[in-house]
Amino acid sequence: MGEVQIFSGHRQRSPLRRPIWILVLICLVTVFLFWAYTYHPRSSSGCYIFSAKGCKGISVWLPPAPVREYTDEEVASRIVIQDILYTPSIERKNPKIAFMFLSPGSLPFEMLWDKFFQGHEGRFSVYVHASKDKPVHVSRYFVNREIRSDQ
């Protein structure tokens, strides 16, 4: 047998080999994209990837969408929905908010709410639903605002 040399270390490789081919590949792709964007054909019959002008595309191969007859209820509901969606919203000149107080008796923070409501008359409605007994109200905003249930 002849002499066999065994190398224990790794084979030395030029450290610039790998980065050079990556840089060359990136440069080629960049040049190709620049060329494709700048020098596209001038004819209007061309079919571009990002534009559907002049292209029939896949729609030529697809069958037409099935058309069915709508019932009278479906036609009426579509008209009502379109009417609701396209009706302009009504804006009140004086918007209001409603406050409903659910309480087993008199309201514990009635005077605090009285201070909260002061100066905003006409912009809110107050309703009190007292379940057990008729409470005695101190604030003018809660007088005669009770709602009684049937129970």
C-alpha cells in the first residue's frame, strides 16, 4: 500500500467565493426587473402580469355564472335592503340621550345626577323603573318619570 495522507482539518476555501455568486445573482435579478419595467412592449394588445388591460385572462375559460329567477319576496327584500342602505341618515339638530335607572326604591345618588343634568335641559330623557315602591324624588329631573311594570 502506498502512503495515504489523511488531513484532519477542513479543506481551505476562499472566503470570497460564496458572497460573490450571491451578489452576482442579486445584480442580475435587479437588472432584469429594471429592464422588464422600463422596456415593456408598446402595443395595447399585450397582456401584463399586474394589469388586466387587453387581457382576457382566465375568464374566457370559465363557464358563465348561473342566472336564476328570483321570487317576488327575494326581489322585494333586495329593494328594501338597497333602500335602507342608500337612505341618507337623518341628523337631528338637537340630539338626545336616554337615561334609565333601575332601582328597588329611591335613587341613592339622585342629587349627584341632578348636578350632572344641570345645564343640559332638552338634551336627555330620564326614566326610573322602581320595582318595589314608588320613590319620593328630590330632583326635578326625576319627578313623574317612573315606569311601572305589569308585575
